[in-house]
Amino acid sequence: MKILVIIPAYNEEGNILHTLENLHAYAADMDALVVNDCSTDGTRKLLEENGVNHLNLPVNLGIGGGVQAGYRYAKKYGYDIAVQFDGDGQHDARYLHDLIAPLEKGEADITIGSRFLRHEGFQSSGMRRAGIRILHRLILLLCGKNVMDVTSGMRAVNRRFICAYAAHYAQDYPEPEAIMYAGIRGAEIREVPVVMKERESGKSSIGAMRSAYYMIKVSLALVVGRLSLEKKEESMEEDA
Amino acid sequence: MISLRMQVFSIVAVVLFLVSLVALLRKNRLELKYSLLWLLSGLVMLLLAFFPGLLDRFAQFIGVYSSVNALFAVLIFCGVLVMISLTSIVSKEKREIVRLTQEMGMMENRLRELEKTLEELKEAKEGV
């Protein structure tokens, strides 16, 4: 099976090489693709000097557009499984084989690395957990999928949803929306317990002040996404 | 009721508006598709300026006492329509920019791969 690890990176010069070393140590059989989302620091130079396979986006698209570029790459080059893996040092590649195991066996379409199944490692602040619980309930209500860690950026999808996400992927804070998008299209979604760390350096993309905006935007997007008239089966159109 | 003076000024204003719109269209500074709403609202205004009686009847119909207030309501409504259509256009363009950016990123990646292969081929050739 051809497996692609998509690593979105925006100004991650302090973390990206650690992330790649970590990947190489535990998942050397998977191809890595760093999506450099128009970083303004030395990320691009670092990637070029180290011969890392990467995309340079000429305009900053944010996490949604960046990750989607990775899915489009995976679609174009015929990958069977695509894994999303943060470039900021929060994720640990030693869980990647557990993560993709249900996809390889054909038992699931999407797997999500979850912090909240065994409650080990970095659990995020109480406020954030409360927010995540609300989104968890909302997604359960809207599409009947029971996913605990709805904001986890560590996830793997099979070929069917590589194509679906290549055609449509939420742009601003895409993680919960992507779950619902797949949920209403009948995806089998499974959570796999993982341990996450705190960021190694740099700042998270969601500051404390923006949490309220985050909750409102994502909740609204979930409801609107459920009401969306777009046809529910994913578009399989081939791109030129 | 609308005074004759006001009617003259409205006609002049609306004609100026339509003339500048057409001038912009002729110079290709506006896309016709995006100015249809402006043209349409301009024509409605022109109609009302020439036949203020229509405005009076419309005001009565929607229950507004002063015809001028009804005019404001119509204008604001037209403005809101145009703004919504602009937001929709911006959203579409954003989607297109995202797609183009992603494609460009993939092209650049492919180009680098090809350059690398070419470099390797050259070296192999020189080695022989």
C-alpha cells in the first residue's frame, strides 16, 4: 500500500526537522510530504537543503487549504492512504501504524488519533476540553458519529476519502467539519488512542482570544454543512 | 408628493449614474455579469424618476406615508442586494484562488523533481 504522510507547516523551522526525524524513526515505510504554507521564516530553505519532498504554496492558505493540497497530491499520485500529521512536534509517529491499521484491514474509512480514549499525555486546557465536548455532542447530533477528539489533527483516510477531501475540504478550522462531511457521506470512522505532547516551539494556530470565535464559527459551519444542498455523495471528478 | 425640482434632480442623477456605468462597461473596467444588478437598479430608479406617481402608489401599497421614505427603502434594498452578490463573488474567487495556489504548489514540486532527474541524467552522462 502506498501511504503518504501530509505535514502542514507554517513557520515551523524550529520543529520540522524533529518531526521528520521522528517520522523516519517510526514510519520509514511511508512517504512524507511537507506542505509549506508560505512560511515567512527559514522553513522553505531548511526543506530544500535537506532534500525533503515538499510543496511550496505561493499564497498562505491556512491549515485547511494546506492540508487539502496534500490530499490533492495524494489523489494525483495514486496513494491508498493519506495521513495528516502536524509539523509542530505535538504528534508522535510511533502511533502511525496503529492509526492506519484499521484502514489497511478495510475496517474503517477514516481513523482519528484521539487523546481522550486513554487520557494519557497532553490533554489540553479545561476550557478547550469543554469546547471539544460541545463540538463532539454537536457532531453526534448532526450526523450520528461518536468521535471524542474532534479537533485532533492526527488522522488517516483511505482512497475514497482522499478523493472526497481533494474535491472538498473546509478552509478555516477544518478538523470538526471534515469529520461531519465524511460522516454524512457514510464514512466508517474509528478513533485510535494516541499520546500527544505540547508544542515544542512556536505558537499554536489558535490563541486564547480566538477560542470564542473558533467555537461560533465551527458550530455554525457544522450546522450549515448539515443543511448544505450540495449533493451528499462525494464528487469523484478527475482533475485535468 | 414629489416636487418638480426634485424630479429634475433625480432624473439628472440617475442619468449620470447610468452614463458612468455604461462608460465603465465600454472601457471593460466592469464585467457585465457583475454589473447587471447595478444596471437593473439604475433602470428602476430611472422609471421612478420619470413617473413619480408609481412611487406614490408603491409607498401607499407598502404602507409608508412619505414617498421619499419609500424611495430610500427601495434604494437600500438594491444596495443590500448588490452587497450580497459581491460577497458571493468574493467567496467564489476565494475558492478559485485556493485551487490555483494548490495546483501551483504541485506544479512547482513536479518541476523540482524533474530538474533533479535531469541533473542526475547529466551527471551520469558525464561520468561515462
